[in-house]
Amino acid sequence: VTTRVERLQKQAATSDGVIGLSGGLPATELIPDEDLARGFRAAVRDPDRSWQYGWCEGDAALRRWVAGELRRRGADVEADDVIITAGAQQALALASAELFIPGTRIACGATSYAAALQLFRLRDAEPVAHDSRACPADLAYLMPGVATPTGVDGVPDPGRALDGQRALIVDEAYSALRFDGRVAPPLCARARHRIWHVGTVSKILCPGLRVGWLVPPRARTDAVRARKQAADLQTGSLAQAVLARALERLDLEAHLARLRAAYARRAAILVEALRRHAPYWTFAEPEGGFAVFVETPGHGDDTELLATAVAEGVSFDPGHLFRTHPEADDVLRFRLCFSSAPEADLEEGVRRLAAVWDRVARQAQASLSLRLGSGTRR
Amino acid sequence: VTTRVERLQKQAATSDGVIGLSGGLPATELIPDEDLARGFRAAVRDPDRSWQYGWCEGDAALRRWVAGELRRRGADVEADDVIITAGAQQALALASAELFIPGTRIACGATSYAAALQLFRLRDAEPVAHDSRACPADLAYLMPGVATPTGVDGVPDPGRALDGQRALIVDEAYSALRFDGRVAPPLCARARHRIWHVGTVSKILCPGLRVGWLVPPRARTDAVRARKQAADLQTGSLAQAVLARALERLDLEAHLARLRAAYARRAAILVEALRRHAPYWTFAEPEGGFAVFVETPGHGDDTELLATAVAEGVSFDPGHLFRTHPEADDVLRFRLCFSSAPEADLEEGVRRLAAVWDRVARQAQASLSLRLGSGTRR
């Protein structure tokens, strides 16, 4: 199914006139391209740093920067504790490789990040929605501050999340993007020895660099480095050097404030459009990030719905990709991203999707009645 | 041990006056930085291609280029068959993940690429040196044209290598760098359905981009794409765009001819120095690539030897890292790279290493005599 979803998303992305509410992309116009280009020009003055092989664990200046940011927020992290990865996804992959044995149960909540769920399943772990003191999972995957796909804080009660002694994979991909600007102390400030801290610049600066990081428990750093070496030797020197140089000049706080304001505005437009055009859909009002996760009162195949929607000029991310137990029901759900489509198109996108959904849901209802009707006649 | 080797290599790389005969790096001055910088300037004119997320399988133009190069050499490869990876190493990792089950025996020859051996072991496979029709391994890992660490053709008899029906991982990282310029048809031209073809630009253009590729058997492309997605979503957009744009203007054949001439000259200097300063060492004369693999008549711990050598101003890659069965003996061997040290330093590097080795080997001999002597007395 993923392959069909991918084909449809590619069709949507390359067709004129399709409003893209899918993908989890930052707005291209909010990527600080001038700062990055300046970073490039500075980086290539040192060809051994930008074009050559580098060390497996990553660029020294970048590791110092990551450690500094975490220390500023209260965590005991040194540059030597940081492994620069190919985005947050590779950080999750390295953590999984170290932590999982076949059958590991990892608590993800009812919805979680699609590519993490895919990774966990591929690694023979079992993502589970339900997790309690009575029946705890072996591990948990947490998104504090802002979770995807819901856009709300994935760890509203840190004390409870930290309860017990199990290892936690903590993904801060969106954590800096709460609309209220609140950035809580990282969980690794409270349980450093069992937290696998994951971060990235993909959502706040630039996804095309593929630069993220993993801060594993100190006792596991060497093992992670060996896995990183086996996985791809190192993260790209050029991307790291460009980023490290760009960060020297960029006013990150001011940039983040701009991002939060811009995405909050887009979120408000999407929410308003949902209330106007799709009053029967439910969703949590987003507190940050790029998207809203919608649940509809309709049932059916969300990939089919995507195919119809793309033909009608709008795309979304099918809900089943984000469900920890997608087989549990066929409720039509979707992630709608307000982050990357032109602001002026957001309402029209929702209007089109609501119209498609209305038609499909009515047809399903009619077909259901017909089938129930024929059933009665037999 | 790897960690100690790494520490020593870092010490060597950051100490003034240490001649670096380790690492497998291309010469920085042979990286076409002007072409790459031009590629950057062209790439960023399309911010959606360079700074944004891209598709999991990679940049379309780059995939067409890879397929075109392989087709030109006689293989049936389309752009859709190519997965762009984070260097050859990730291509090996993806192939391993698809092919291995615990205990898989993979034929690597007596020596092989250190990071591949590390990867294979980490994935619970068993690299084996001996492979015959009577006792075949499950898979084979091959380096045609130029193998590392030996610098000679890893597949002198393609017909024999292709014998049987097993899957083959074929790594062409150095294949374009034979000094005689011979580039044989790729093995996948003859057994496409069971060859996992691996390539990279790291040795011929630029390692800092971390761009390589995997061409799996067609039936496995979707599965590999899913693994690539789980591993890191995609290879960096910026690196791919820079490379794709640089390739539009670069005269690759002329560039390769320059590289071959330059590395052949360096190889000749190293070989000459070895004959002069270390007449008791044996090695195959390199046919291409970046290095010579030396076997000495001495025994001992090659990591200890490295520590002494670095203190005396020269580094090398310890031989045990490249041995498929490193536990089989303690013969002192090393990979000596002629690729990245200044040409003028190559002879002096060998002279220093030979002096260190002479001293250590004499001490070992003396200590051995002493121990044998005391043994006799007891």
C-alpha cells in the first residue's frame, strides 16, 4: 500500500493545480537559503572539512553546537556524546538497532510518526498503542512539545512518561515549533542514562541537508558509533560544514520566532477552513508543528480516498500510515499539513477534500444501505 | 580495538608532521571543487530540489545518469532501478539487510574492505575467506577492477565469479580507477537478476557529498526502497542536486584520465620507496585505486605498531581490519595509502615506517629469544 500511496503523492506533487496538504514539508520560502548559501561559501574555504571524508561521529563544531543547545536547556551533554546522523530518521534507526530484539514492544500511542512505525515494524518490533503500569511496553517512543501527526504535545505529563526504568526514544523533531514558544527542558535532563535523544534541523532549518543527531546514553555511544560507521560511514561532510557555518551567523531564536508565527497563522487558516467546510470532522487544535490529524465519521479505504482527492486537486497523508494499529478499524482519517502549500490555497484545499469526502461517504452510505437492503431481501 | 585505532588515526590526522598513509581518502587537490561549486550555484536556483525533502529513491536526474553509465557499459538498467544511497557503504548496508539471515556465510576472500567486514559481522553474517565449488558460501562480496586493500582486480575471472546461482554484492567503488584505464563490463550485465550492484562518487569525485547507489535485482527494488526510507528517508537533496548539476558540465572521462595518471604516479613512488626501504616486505603491485597492502615477516599487534608509528611521524591502516579471519594469525600487515599524502612525503613516510617496523621486529625477536632462552633454563 505504501507504494501506491507514494505513487499518488508523486502524481499530486507533479500535477499542476493539486493543492498539497501532504508530506510534512517545511515551507520552502521559510528555509533560510541565504544563510545556508553563505554557509556554503564559508565551508568550501576549508576543502578538507567540506569535500573530504570526515569522522564517523560528525563535524566537531556541529556536535559542540548540539551539546551546547541541550546544556542550555539543562541536560548533561558534551560534544563527545553527540552522533551526527542523516536526519532524525537515522537517529531512530540507530537507536532501534541498539535497543530492539525481535518482538520488542514499543509504546507509540494510538498515532505516531509514520516512518518511525514503518521502521519499528521492519526491525521486528511491535508498536503498541496501549501502555500502562499494569501492562507496560518494553520501550516507549515519545515526541515532546509537538507530536506528529497530531500537532499537540506528545508528552503532556513528563513525570508519568519518565516513570519506571525502561529506555525511551525521545524525538524532538518538532519540539522547537510550539506556537506558544514554550520549549520544555529535554527529557534527557532528567533521565540521561536511559534516554535516546533524537533531534534534527529538517523542520526548523532545512530538510535537504539531512542532518540530525542522536544522543544515546553515555554507555552506548561507542556501540552507536560502530553502527553509524556500518550504516554509512558518516553523515555528509558538505551538509554538516554548510550547516555549522550557517549557524555561526544565523540568529536562531529570531528565526524560530518567525517560523512559529508563520506556521501558527497557517494552522489558524486550516482550522478555520475545517470548521467551515467539514463540520463533522474532529481534530485536536494544533499547538505547533506542521499538521492537523483529522478523524471523520466515514469509513473506507483512505488510499482510495487519496486517489479520488488527487484527481480532484488536493492531496493528504492517509491516516492508516500514522496508526499504531491500522488494522483495528477502517475509520477515514488523514493528516493535513498546513506547512508547505501556499497560504492562499489552504482553504480551497480543505473545501475540495471535504467535497470529495462528502461524495465518497454518501456513496458508501448508499452502497451500505443497498447491501443491507439486499441482505434483508434474501 | 577499532576505537583505539580511531583514536590513533585522529591523533595522526591532527598532529603536525605525521605523514598520513592511512584512510583511503582521495587527494583533496584532485576533488573538482570548482565544478562542484558551480553545481551548487546551479542547484540552489531550484530550492525545492536542493533544500527540500526529495523522494526516497533519489534525485531523478542522478538516477538517470547512473543508469545511463551502466547501460553504456552493457547492463540493462533503467533510472527506476537505481536507489541513490549515502555512499557505497549504505548500499552495502541495504543489500545486507535484504540478503542476510543470521549465520549467512559471505565469501570475501582473505582480505576485504574493512567497513564491509565490520558491517557483515554486525549483521550476524560470517565473512569467509575460502569459497569453492565444494564448499560454497551463501553469498559473495566482490570488488571488480580494483579491490581494496590490495589495489588489484578483485574479479580476475568473471566467469568463475558468476558461476552458480547465488546472489553477489558487487562493489565498484574503485573500479573506474585502474591505472590502465580498463573498465570491464559490469557484472550485472551478465547476471542482473542476482547482482546487487554498488557504486559511488566518493573515490572519483567527492567523498563529502556521501552519494552512492545501489542497483538491486529488479524484483527487490521496492523492498530496498522501503528499507532506505526506514534507514534515513532519503539521501541528502543538496548533495544530490550539487552532484547532478556538476555532472552536467564536467568532462568525466578527462577527469578520470587525470586521476588515473596522478594516482599511478603516486603508486609508483610508494612502490619504489617500499623496495628501497623495506625489501623484506611483500605486496602485490597495485593496478589501481589508492593503496598497497603490505605483508611483513614480523609478528605482533598491528595496533601497537600504529601507536609507535604515529609517535614517529607516520600512519597506516592496521592489517587486521582488512582480514576476513583476523584471528588466524598475528602477521604484521598494513594498508598503505598513496592517495592523499603529499607526493613529496611518500618516500619519507615509508622510510619512517620501515624504521619503526625494523626496531619493533628486532625487539620482538630479542624478546622471543629471551623468552625461549628463559624457557630453556626452566
